Amino acid sequence: MGQFFAYLEDKIKKLFLAGGTAAKIVIRSVLKVLSWSKSFKTLGLIALTVYISVAINAYYRPIQEVIHEGIVWTHKKNEALGNFIYEANALLLNGKDFDRERSSKKVIWDAYQQVVMVNTVPVDIENVGARSMAGRGTGWFYHIEKDEAYIVTNHHVVDSAINSDQLKIQVATGIDMWDYDAEIVGVDEIADIAIIKIIKKDNEEWETLSFEQYEEIGTGDSVVVVGHGMGMTFTATQGTITYKERYGSRPYNLMLQVDAIINQGNSGGPIINMKGNVVGVAQSILSPARQIPGWDGVGLAVGSKNAQRSIEFIMGPQYHAKGYVPYVEFPFSLGNVDFDDVKDIPKEDRYLAKIDYVDNDESATKTVGEMAGFEQDDIIMEINGERIISSYNIIKMMIYAFPGDEWDITFRRGDKEMIKTIALREIDRNKLLQAVNPPRGR
């Protein structure tokens, strides 16, 4: 039977490829069969389904080319109707996969109006020393409120102008013919995020970019990097996300790793997916073998969840009260679980985050966990209902947490499961700042 249907599919495909006349013959034949007995009707429906499937796959590209020509024409006449047909084609015929090139072109074109150039320039152009400290990076419109536009960029793009009487920050957009003086709203040196603000001059109609929902971001997603690479105005590169939460590249950060080229000058710019949403903020180039950073295949960005944590705090009243974005201290002293201790436990039931005080310095400040009564060899199982497989799960939660947040900890002590609640403590800011290595290049 399987061979019969394979033979039938092959014959139908050959008939279809033979031309329109053959296609009409097949359809008429199937319709004729449908008018016969019930058994023939069922077979006819199967044949028709197979035929339509083969036809669409055989002519997928020319079909989509015609559809997209029609969408473009319709969009020019009626934008709303064109968008509707585009989405319908994407849903019914998987048109967005075919339209990947067109999607990236639209994303790049739109982003040119939402992305800005961020320059640190001398207050006095004759000041040679100030000119040597000048630089260029990228930013993008995040929030617009009346005449004020708030722009996201990297801290290291603007840090030379902070508290400087020799440098100032200027912003150039892709649609206006003049520059704007910018002021610092707030910075997070740890995440390498800064918010700057400019004021409208001529009732400009700027558009903002939005972050993608974090759960919708995944390894393998297509992205574009839009900015001002290598000092050139408005550049764009394409690639994919190759790692979503890269830990260890920068303290207290889970970086987004991409293979799209990130050049000097791209810092602070958006990494954008094919839906036009921001998935990360371009931050650095991993070029360990070069004195001057170049493209070695690994670009790193501040992950969207990291960036949003910083941005929302800076834009809120807490920042102005505190003066910086705080982070929490790791609340436990953890050790490694030996393989012999878990080898007889099914992998899906293993918990590897074990409290360990053996190598602790007795003069060191006690951790929050130790002060809460966690004991040697306690096994952490859940935090706020989220399963903890290893210390990495705790690190991820810690990076996004704030001092004072409470964690309900489910843990195992011997054969008993127990619950404790802890309040997270702020990490010493000076120690954290010392751990942050400034990125090489802008």
C-alpha cells in the first residue's frame, strides 16, 4: 500500500509538472471520482489532498513570488489590506519563511529611522586632548514622552563624557538634518547600559523600538545588527543567535551571543529579530588575539532581560533616590555534588546545588543562607517554585533579582524536605565595579 501511494504521488507530481492542461485533467478526474460511490469518494479526497500538497511544494517559490508581488501592489493601494494578506499568507502557506529576505530588508529599513548615532565630541573643537577622547557609538529610541526622547546605548559609549567639562554627548538621527545635545538620565556600569535624553526641535515624529518577549527569543533565531560600524553611518549585518544566555563573559551578565558582525561603532545599538523587536543591545567583540578588536566570529550583546532590568530601574524613581543600579550578593556557599552520590538517581530527579562550608574562611562575612540556618550538605531543590538543577539556575535568578527580594527555598536535609525564606542582600558595589572589565573598543 505504501508503494502504491508513493507511485500515485509520483505520477500526480509528474502530471502537474507537465503543465496546466495535465493539472486540469487531474482535478477533473478527482471531481469525477467524488461523484461515485462513498469508498471512491474517500479515495478521491485523499488523492486530491496529496495532489494539492505536491502542487504547492513543487511550485512553492513561483507561487510565493506571485503572491508577494500581489502583496506589494495591494500594500501600495491599501496598507491595512496588504498587511492582512501578508499575515494570512504567513499563516496558511508559511510565507514568512520564503519572505526572510524581504523581512530583513523591512526590519533594516525601519530600524534606520529608530536607530541613532551617539557621539562624544569636544566642547571646544580646538582642544586636541578632548578630540583624542571623542568617540562614536549607536543608540535607539526606547521611549518618547511629549518633546523628550529617551535613548538606550552602552555605558562605555558615553562614559568619557560623564562629569566631563571637555566632552559632550551629541545625537544624530537618520531622518533629521541637525544634531541634538543629549543629557545623561542614568547608567548601569555593571550591565553596560546607559539612558540618554534629547529634546525635539521641530515636532519630529520619531518611532521607538520594543523588546521581544524573553521567552520568544531562541538560539537559531535570525537577527540583524543595525548601527554605525567602523565609524560609517548606518550599517547593518545579518546572522543568527548562537547562544542565548552566555555566562562568564562579563560579571553579573547573561550575554546574547550572535554570529552577525558587531564592529566598533555598533556598541549600544539594537540586535533585532525578524519581527522588528529588540533581543539584545550590542556590547562587544570577542577578539582575544587582536590588539585592536576585529571580527573573529563571536559578537556579544547585553541580553534583553538584563537590559530591561537596568532600563526600568533607571527610568523609575528608585534610581534617582539611590544613584545607581544595585545587584545582590550570591546567597549561598555551594560545593560540587559527587557523581557517586547521584549515579543511582534518574537524571530527571537529580539536584546538584549542595550547601558546602568546608573551604570557607571563618573570618569572612556569613552568607544570607548561612545566617538563615542552611547547613552543610543541604540540597536546594526549588526557589519560588522554580526547579533548581544546579548552581547555574541560582546564578540566573540572582542576576535579575534586587536587594530585598524574598526567595522561598525548598531544600532537602537528609531524607526530609524543608522550606526557608530568605531576603537577598546587596553586594558591595565597589567590589563589583572592580570586577567589571571595560570592553575593548566602542
